[in-house]
Amino acid sequence: MNQIVINSKKKYLQRAILVIAILIGVNILAMYVHTRWDLTAEKRFTLTPSTRQLLKGLDSTVTIEVFLKGDYPASFRQLAQSTQELLEEFREVGGNRVQFSFLNPGQGMNDSDRLAFQQSLAEQGIMPFNMQVQEDANQGYSEKLIFPGALVHYGSKTLGINLLKNQGGQDPMQTMNSSEALLEFQFANAIYQLKQNHLPLVGYMLGHNELLGAEVLDALTSMQSSYLLDTITLQYVSHIPQDFSAIVFAKPVDRFTDEDKLKIDQYVMNGGKVIWFVDELNVGMDSLQKHDTYVAMDRELNLEDMLFRYGVRINQDLIQDLQCDRLPQVVGHVGDKPQFDLLPFPYFPLLSPTGAHPIVKNMDLVLSHFASSIDTVKGGDISKTVLLTSSGNSRTERAPVQLSWNDLRTKPNPRQFQQHNLPVAVLLEGQFTSLFRNRLSVDEQQLIQQVTRLPFKDHSDVINKMIVVSDGDLITNAISQKNGPMQMGVNLFDPSMVYANKEFLLNSLGYLTNNAGIMEARNKELTLRLLDAEKIKQNKSMWQAICVIIPVLLILLFRVIFQFIRQRKFER
């Protein structure tokens, strides 16, 4: 009997030692091998390969300050939670080179210091958000200024990012969902920009009366924050240097000569990227302000043959859209004072991002002025991706188009707006064919080679990219008499709505200047799995009863089974 007891004790001891050894081995293994599984359907916690490569290649510490700490509503707490989970994933990949903290901006500061700090955040691009807070159920709402953004520090450089995306009238829950989906891109893109020792060189083209001044101040400032920006006057250069990663044409007015087009063409054939913001018709707000009635005519820019060869045609028309911006108009008088109201102006379409391309994925509407429709040319090896379109309730008017302020007073008839999804921005990708193919003599080709030190090319040898936008005003900003130049995509008379014009410009440049790897993070999409409100209302009592009764019944059942087993054991 004693021997049996001794053997039993030895077995228990051996098992205990084995279990302890296994636990120690697992812990040692866990110190060197760390694995995580993402079981979500949309791979919410899985970083894109380009982001992982970026984080693994850090040669200095990235410090991130997130301003989402405080007594916020549930939606903002969810955004903060998602941000923390993402940054923890960043730290898993980047190790100790990724540090982050959550702060309450201005906490513990006096009023003057808090105001100065908040102003510094705004200067770094982190826009404030007015939130209504109810301190007590018996009191009204008070406004609280919050800054849903972050500062990313890398070396001696700092970049501010907004974590809350403005979704222009979108459902608040969908707005937060879109903001969460873009978190990886926001942080990865900021780190990518800060990590670059040499920023891409972008040329802002001049020489054809392009926009330059206060009306494009925000566009120029935005480009300068991420790129080396320089101007190129086309008539003053023999060719466009290939040092420029991309060039931008902002609403040219004067006619392009064949010599001008040859310089652009050879820049494209050698791999140069171009963004065109072009008005096909000669019309603008200044035209209407000077004349009550104005006729929009063809600008005769002489770009039709070049753009057609590359794969698109900008039509000589104007788009009218029921999904549009608003302008003030006199609707009556009180005494001798006119009364104004904001009325829809169909010639200012709000363009919708189309498809899942990373340039426009999870992006808000884009504000346009007097846009034309674009046709894509069939055939060739050029792929055409439509980026921005009109809504499902739009129409076009062929030139000449007569415009009048009376158009504001006339309520649009929806039956007349039967066209839908008219393209306004198109991405072209492929090996472009030169406009001057079979048009130049051998001597002219040799002269080009002497001037540019590059041989004349009748087609591009590599896959190239180009974006054509049929609205020159898309990158302009309104100018307030009180506050000066405003942000791109803001209506001067209704500044509460901020559209995604700046985001479209920067995303387009980012995609063209070989930042497409980072931009794949924009393709991430988070699915809102909402409960059916109607079913909740109908079955609320039933589920409340189930949640209360079932746990109690399970406990009682467990008690009965346990008592039965215990009784049988002692009976034996």
C-alpha cells in the first residue's frame, strides 16, 4: 500500500515537473518568437507590406503625440482606441524606434499658454473641431474645442496630421469609420515624408497665364510642405528637365504653340508625370460678377490633339449637377435691406470619388467650378481610370453656354438631369505615344537631341502616369475680405463645409511621384456591422429576458450536475 502511494506521488511529481518545464520552455520561446493572428474579416490589424517595410527601415526614433485623451463622446473614444491599436501594431514592427503617447492638448496650462499651444497646432495643420458637450442632464450644451490629430516627430522634423476626416454631410458613424480606415495611411505617409532626405521636385508651370497668387496660396503651400516646389516658365526653357518628378498646369489661359507642346511631349516620353487642371471653356466667377449674363466659349488652348493622343478628350461643354455647391442670392427685402439666402448653383458640381483607386478611396466630395465632361479614347495600351465624376443627376450644355445670375432663382427640374457619373478627372497609365511621331525630320530630331541631350522619342519606354482634370478652379481657394486666403475646397459663404480638394491634389501628386506603395494603405476598408434598429425595438424585451434568465438557469444546471457527480463519487 505504501509502495502504491509512493509511486503515485512520484507520478504527480513527474507530471508537475513536466508541466513546469513546458511552461518555462514556452516563456523562453515567446521571448524570441512573437506571433499575432488577425482574425478580422477585413484584416483590420494587418499592416500593408509597404508600411511594414517602412517601419523596419527606420534609422531613427519616431515619436508620435496623439491629442485624443480626455472626456470625449463614445465615437471619439473609439477613434482613440483604434489609433492606439494601430500604433501598437507599428511598435510591434518598428520595435523601440516607434514611441507614442496620448495627450490632452492644453491640460494644466493657463488660458494664454493653452491658446498659444492650440494656435501652434493649427499652424501645423491640425484643425480644431467644435464639439457640443452636456455637462449635466439638467443643463444645456456647451461647446468644447478639441484637436483630433497627432504630431509625428522624426529626427529634427515634425509633421501634423488630422485624424478626423471631414466627410461633408456624411453620417457621423460613417465619418468615424472612414477616419479609422485611413489611420494607417495617415501615419505611414507622415513617417514616409519625414524620412525622405531628398523631397521630390515638382514644377509649377507658367507662361500661359496660369493661376499664381492668393487664389492658389493654399495649393502652393500644401505642395511646398511635401515637395520641393519650383516654377517653370515654358517659353524660357529649351526643355523641361527630367529632374522634375512631376509638373502641374493650373488653369492655363493662353494658347499653346507646337514648340510648347513638343517640350511637354518629350518630358512625358522620358517618364515625366503631368497633372492638368484645364478649363476648356472661357468662364469664371469674375465673368459673371462683371456681367449679369455671360456666354462661355472655347478657350482654344490648342491642347486637344495632345490630350487625345494620350487617351482623353475634354468636351466643350459645362456640367450641371443637382449635387452642387450654393451661392448667395437676394430672395427679398426687409425695408430697404436685401435679404440673402444660399441657393444651389448647378454649375458648381460636388464631384464624387469613383471606384477603389488609392487616390480617391475613402475620400470626401470635391468642389468644382464650371467643370467640363471628359471622354476617354478607346484603343491603345493606355489604361484609363476615372477618379472623379458628377452625381447620378446631372446634365451637360454644349458651348456656347449662356450663363446668368437668374439661373440661381430658377429651381432646377430634376427631370432635366438624366445624365449620370460624367467623368471630370481621369488617370492615364501606360506607354504614351508622342504627338510628334512621324512629324519631325531627322535634322529636327538631331537638334532636339543637341538641346536636351536626350534623343527624340516617339513613344515612352516605361510605364508612365498622367492625370487630366477638366476644371482649372479645382485647386483654387476662396479669398475672404476679412481673413484673406482660405483653405482649398471651402465655400466663402458657407465655410462650415470643407471638401476634399486639397486631399485630391496631394494624393494625386503622391501617386505620381512614386509614393504608390504607401498609398496602398488607403485601400483599407472597415465594415460597419450595425445592429438592426427595427429588430432591436421589436425584440428588446425578449433579449433582455434571455440575458437575465439563461445565465441563472446555466448556473443552476451546473450546480445540479456537480451535486449529482459528487454524490455518485462518495457512494462508491
